[in-house]
Amino acid sequence: MMGTSQLDQTYHFIIRRFVETGRAPHYTDIAREFSVSPDDGKHLLHELMAVSLPNWLYPETDQIVSFAPFNNLPTHYRVSVDGEQKWFAQCGLESVALSWLFPGKQVRVDAPCLATGEPLGFAMRDGVFESREPDGICMYVDLPVSKWFGNLPFA
């Protein structure tokens, strides 16, 4: 097992790569970042995913699908930063957390309402809501918290 410090550094690298590019790094990118072999990069990735955070790989691969608060595959939570859309949020709840990863910048999230299909959106800067459409929207999860980990993307 890798040391906590190395796992923390790997976590930070993955988040930083998402912020910079809108995409998850491959394990060979992790290897290159830490000057280790590709096998060691893959091992770092798998060790980090085993920590039981809301992050996961595509089944039977070494490809990051989701790394909270980001999603590597398109979701209906489209994220724009200062008008540029290249990120996707893991879920509605995580989309609110994205604001803290882009200090000083406006983070906008647009998604359809899953009950009606009507457009929803909000903009935040440094954790403060700047706008909400429609005015007064709030979050609602139609699944008890105790069942979230059974199907995180749905929750």
C-alpha cells in the first residue's frame, strides 16, 4: 500500500488535471507526474480508488469515470467556468462544490430538471450564488441517503 502522502498527492494531481483540462488523467499521466513506471502509476490510481471516496473507474478498466465533484463522461450537469464549457459534474450536489475549485471565477451549472425536462441553472463565485434559474430552485434527491452508495450517479 502506498503512503498517505503519496495518495494525497495523487488525489491533488487528478483534481488539478480536471480543473486545467476538463478531463481525468490516464494512469500513464500519473506515472509521468511522479516519475514512476506506468505500472506504479496504475497502482497509485487503484490504491486511491480503494479509499472509498465517491470516485470510480469504468468497469473492468483503468479509466476514471468519476472523481468527485467531476465526471469524466458527459452528464446532464454541464459546467462552464467564465463562459467556457468543458467540465461535467458528477451529480447535482457535487456541482455546487465545484465553485471552490475555481477561485474568483464564475462557475455556471446547467441541467434539465429530471422530473419535467425544463432547464435549470445557477451561477456561483467563491461559494456564493450569483444567479438561479428559475429563481428559488432548490435541490431534491428522491432517494434516502442510506441508499445513495448503491447508485451514486442516480442519487
